[in-house]
Amino acid sequence: MSLAIVHSRARVGVRAPEVRVEVHLAGGLPAMSIVGLPEAAVREAKDRVRAAIQCAQFEFPARRITINLAPADLPKDGGRFDLAIALGILAASGQLPCEALDGWEFLGELALTGEIRAVDGVLAAALAAGSCQRRLLVSPGNGAEAALATSVEVRTARTLLEVCAALEARKTLPLAQAQPGVAATPPDLADVRGQTQARRALEIAAAGNHHLLLVGPPGSGKTLLASRLCGILPEPSEAEALETASIASASSRGLDLARWRQRPFRNPHHTASAVALVGGGADPRPGEISLAHHGVLFLDELPEWSRHALEVLREPLESGSVSISRAARHCDFPARFQLVAAMNPCPCGWAGDPSGRCLCNDEAIRRYRARISGPLLERIDLHVEVPRLPPTQLRTDGPCGEPSAQVRSRVLAARTRQLARSERANAQLDQAQTNTFCRLTTRDSALLERAVDALQLSARSLHRILRVARTIADLAGSEAIDTPHLTEAIGYRKLERGSGSRQAA
């Protein structure tokens, strides 16, 4: 037969769309052409495939070979189609039975010796192959990653010759085996001494998946608190962990197989660009906010970030996704992260400290805080002051804080109530669900209206106050939002009141 069809997968962002590798052999002068929007690395596959076939002791057909990568309007890049192209040539030339390729998908770059090399984005391809009820064949370097997708049968082969032997039923290829994970040992909240209000806010943020801003002088424990958030969050479900792992697999850094079940904690430097945060490039890759999907994104020294980099966070904070558009590419990356930001109250960092060491005037403080736009600030649910602790509370022989295990048990109980009520965390409630599940009494509604008017808050801030109050009520085991729950939630909007003044500091 002079026509063969082999199934493979491309990589577009974090997706793995199906690609049909169609190989046709015709008469005429020997030549080989690849069509279907191949980029340079794909066009160069003709030389790698020819050498690999010959090194495997097969005959490379001296005919006119046309290879179509369908769909034709999808750009193809990388060496991931080498193995599928080689098998298609062998099947079309009659050296391999075409029916043996049915029910398989192939991913792998070929060396000149016929060895199969690893490619990126294999986990997304494995999940997609499982949804199509096909088996997947990859290199041993990709086997452990592909094996995370339990819905698909994944086999590994070292060389093209081994693949051909298996397709002819002369050899059995080994099943891919997942790498054992490492038990998560996140930092414990017991290391944080004092800071009762900040610890309380951290618990509320974990229970309702709320965004958090910590404001305090240098060395007050803001980074210490932020690094303990993952330790009190609920364990991710397998679907959430696989989605996060697929994003890491498609990134330039790759996937850490030993920690794929752990929630990510991303801590980029404040000199990072907007592209580094949201992702992009000629071949779009996920940025920090997508790598923090279902985890925590910690932005330290928030006013020191460029204004442009901070403003790109506004849409993902609301929608939970980010769209990257380029001339020939359009990619959607998930970005349902939990933001924890930290900042000093003024340029010198000591505004409001009892020592009186701050020398910044009101105008300097106003300009410093104006680096963070109001629309971004109001998307952060909890604004918490983290004051400097007296030395007596920092003694090594002093009492430790409450351990993460105890706090996490309360967080899990509150999150269970939320999921039973609305199937999502309180911070992700839409407008209709907020109106339904965050009802107030007439007296509390009047209290909230007075607070919104006095603090000059927007409608978005009002709804976020309601969701935070709902989370506080869930932590207390209350079915309704009571006055103490509401007043505590209002107290977490302090930074929006008189921003830039020494009093607000």
C-alpha cells in the first residue's frame, strides 16, 4: 500500500491537539516533502528519519514521498513527529503492516542512530490519547511523566527497531511506570510567633481561597507567613494535580515528577517582566501565574514591580485564565491561582512603627502606594497589617505558634461546607451565588452600606467583603453571616481607606 496514516500529537500551549501524519509514496524522482505548516525543526525531520530508517536496517524507499501533517492550518514545531513519520514511511512502503498502527499514537524525536528521544508536553498528550481510547508510545525519558495519566496505556521503546518489532508482534514493550512521589513537608505555621491577626487572615484566605496582601515593616514575618499558606491548604484532587502538572510539562522548566501532587508555590523576583508573569513568546509558554495554577503566587515587594507587570494580573484574578495572542498563535492558559502579596507601608518601610523612625512625609507615602493601582488593590480580598514584634515575643525559648495541622483541620471543615453548598470556594462565587449564599439581615445590610460609603469602596469591594464574611462564618460553623463576621470582613479593607496617609499606615 502506498498510503499510511499515523496518529500523533502537537503542543499548543498546554493542549495537545491530534495530528494525522499522512504518508504517500508515488512514482517519480526520489524526493521527500513535508506539508501542513511545518516549522524548521519539522522540515529537518526528513534527514533524521532517513538516517534512522537506514540505521535500523530498513530500506528507505527511492520514491517521491509526500508527508501531510493534518490539520494543515495548525502550526507544527519540534521533533515530536519524527517517530510517526518514520513509521508512516515504513508502512506505506510495505515494510510494516498498516493495520498494526491502528489504535496507537506515537510521540518522539529520532536520533540518526534510530534512538527515540524525549519531547516536551507529553502529559497533555497522554491525557488526550486516553480520551480518544488509543494507546501511546513514547521514549523511556517520557515514560514516567506519561504514566501519570492513568486513563491511557503507555508503552516505552528505546529505538525505532524496537517499535517495529513490537508492531509486528515479535516483541513486547514495557509499560511506562510512574515515579514514586515525595511526601510533602511544607513549612509549619508553628514557626510563626505572635502575629495573631496575620495568622487569622492567613487561615481565612486558605479557607475561602481569597487573595491576601500583607503590609508591614522589613523583617516582620510577611514572607514567613506567605510560605506557610500551602501547608494549610486542602490537598489538590487528582484532576487538579494533573492539570497543574500538564502546565509545568509544557513550560521551559519541565515537570518535577517527584512533587507533581503538591500545590505549587511560585515566588518570582520583582524584576520579572509582564511576559514572565502571564507567559508568551513566539511559541507561547505558560508564565508564573499559570505555573501557580491551583497553588500560590507570592509577589514580594509589591510596589517595586513595574506597573505594567502588575496590571496584567487584573484579568486573571477575575477570570482564572489568560489568553495569549500572537500573529500565528493563540493560546489560553489556566491561571486559577491564589495571590499573596507583601509590601512595606512606606519607602523606608517604617511608617506607623511605634519607634517613630519613619522620616517619610505624607506625599512620599502617597506616591509609594500609588504604584499599586486601585483596580488591582480592590481585587485583593484581605489587607492585613503585620507589625514589628517586640523582642520578648521572638525568644527561642518562647511558646510556638499553632501548628499547621490544627489550622488545616479548620480550613478543611470550612472548605467542605463551601463545596457542599455551592461546589466551589467562596472566593469563586459568581454574582448570583453571592446574592444567594451571602444574605445579610436588614441591620447588617445597613452596616455594610455605611462602611462602603465611609470607605468609598466600589461594588467589587462590597461583594468581596460579603464573600470574606461568608468564609468567616464557615470557619465559625455558622449557617448565616452574623454581625461579628461582617465587621471582621470590613476590617480587612483598611488599605483602601485614606491610601497614602500616615494614618492608614
